[in-house]
Amino acid sequence: MTQTFTPRVFSGIQPSGGLTLGNYLGAIKRFVDMQDDGHFETVYCMVDLHAITVWQNPENLRRNTRELCAGFIAAGIDPEKSILFNQSQVPEHAQLAWIFNCVARMGWMKRMTQWKDKAGKNSENASLGLFGYPALMAADILIYHATHVPVGEDQKQHLELTRDIAAKFNNDFGIEFFPITEPVIEGVATRVMSLRDGLKKMSKSDPSDMSRLNMTDDADAIVKKIKKAKTDSDPLPDHLEGLDGRPEARNLVNIYAALNDATTQSVIDEFSGQLFGGFKPKLAELAVEKLAPISSEMSRLMEDTSEIDKILIRGAERGRELAAPILQKTYDIVGMLR
Ligand code: AMP
Ligand code: TRP
């Protein structure tokens, strides 16, 4: 018998400080689109348990969790329409993760490129949590029986592992209990690149602040960073292939398209033949129009965080309502007596 699952979206972001344009275009903006699409139930989470797989100063962690929540809301996540909360407050995530630690194999984990990148040569000294991180991520998704997970390109391998864990659990216990989740890695901005190097991902951990737009940047900072962004001296091409081998040019065109809900082709059609000296001010204007209201709403929400705290408490209650019965059913399947 094939079980049918409610169309449900889950995604998470780590509250480890600083939200970039990459997080916005690659994740949050798409979360808002899926919320407003009306086809899905949407569950969005600040994954604080994931954040502590590397050291977090407790005071900063609290602040960053609230700031991330403010970012979600300022960007258009409606806490009535979506379930919005921080991971640690729905303990079923960690409980299911334990079960999945016993399903996933060491070899699967060792192959994760994010583990290899983050642990590096010093893997003996990395936390056990960092190694097990993808099993917790699978639990985040599957504790809601989520069917769709919007993420950026860098999370693709973790989502494949989530599918493997679901399939192995279903197979081990001979029951089709967990859905085989679909990754949603779509759109022109699933990989926003650094403004200083078109071959590097835009990241909050890049030492140069000029390499990224932060969601908290004001209009002046946005304009300055786009003006200084690395480009080449050729005009914009008249067809897409003309961006091949021009990673910085492609990145700026993609950013323009994503901010404007347009395709790369339509941006090319509009600007072909123009030099970056002409294109950049247009991009800066668009970026300010779209991002400055988000950053000012974020600062407003951060002035008095009691509203955010209330939203998180209510979100966690709603999360638990969905998660608790699925955990109980999982325990029953595994053979835990109650
Ligand atoms: P992180 O900040 O690494 O926890 O990422 C949160 C979400 O933002 C994930 O879905 C990532 O895939 C996405 N993301 C982070 N950086 C980028 C980027 N440069 N381009 C596109 N998506 C990104
Ligand atoms: N690993 C994701 C990241 O670093 C964050 C994350 C945790 C997540 N759990 C998730 C994303 C579940 C999607 C679904 O970006």
C-alpha cells in the first residue's frame, strides 16, 4: 500500500550569525514563495541544535536566533501561515535524530563533503555532533513527514542522505512510513557567488565584508558594495552563452534576475550591449528597493524582541502538535514499549 503524504515543506537555517543575500535569494525568499503558493503547509526553523555543532557563544546564539527570526518575518514569512520556531524547543527533532543515528552508517557520513570541508585535517578534534549533523537534518525534515525541502545547491548531498535514511528505515522495518523527500533546488539563485570572486560562494564566513550583501546592510552599504563588485570590461552579451567563462558577470545578472523575479534571459534582453558601468547602478537601485525595507523591518523587530519571543513559543507549540504523533509512531515501529 502506498501511503500518501500531505504536501508539506520544511526548511531550516542555522542561527550562527549574519544573513547574506545568498541566504535570502537561495533560501528565505523561496520559503516565502512556497508559503504564498498555497499548495503546501510550511514549516520553517532556526536550527540552533545544528549551530552548536561548532562553538557558539551563548549570548550571541540567543541574539542570532532572534535576528534570524526577524529576518524571516521581515522577508515575508507570516507566522500565522507558516510554523516558525527554533529547533531545540521541539525536542522530537533530537529524539528522532537518535533513531536515525542508529539507521545511518558511518560510511555515509564520512562521504559528506560539508563534513570534510568543515572538519578538514583536524577531524579528530571536531565534535561528534558535526559528524552526525546530517542525521539531525534528516530528523528535522522527516519528523514532519515533509515532502519538499527548498535549499541552496550546497545542501543537495544532505538531502540525498535524508532520502537514504528514510528508505533504509522503511526497508529495515518493512513499512512505508517516511516519505522520500523531494529537494527543491530551483531558480537562478541557488548558488549566489561572492562579489569579489565569482568562483566562490557568497558566505557569511568570508573574511571580506565587501564579498557579500548582508540582510542588515543599509542602502549606502548596498550601493557601495555593488559599485565595487568585481566584473570584466566587456559589455553584457545578447545571449546566455555569452556569460560562459565570465563568473562575476553571470553572478550579477543572476542576482538581478532573482531580485526582480525574472529570468536570466530577460535580464540579458534588457541590458545586452551595455557595460557594467551602466548595469551596476540599475542593480544597486533594485537591490536597495528590495533589501532596504527588509533590513529596516529587521531592526524594528529587534528593538523589542518580546514579539519575536511570543512568535517562537507559539511556533514551537504548533510544531510539537505535528511532531509528537510521528515520533510516537516511530517508537512503536521500532519496538519501544509504552
Ligand atoms: P546556512 O547559512 O549555511 O545555514 O544556509 C542557509 C540556507 O541558505 C541553505 O538553504 C543554503 O543552501 C542557503 N545558502 C547559503 N549560502 C548561499 C548562497 N551563497 N547561495 C545560495 N544559497 C545559499
Ligand atoms: N544544513 C542546513 C544548512 O546548513 C540547515 C538545515 C538544518 C536544514 N536542517 C535542515 C535545511 C533541514 C533544510 C532542511 O544550511
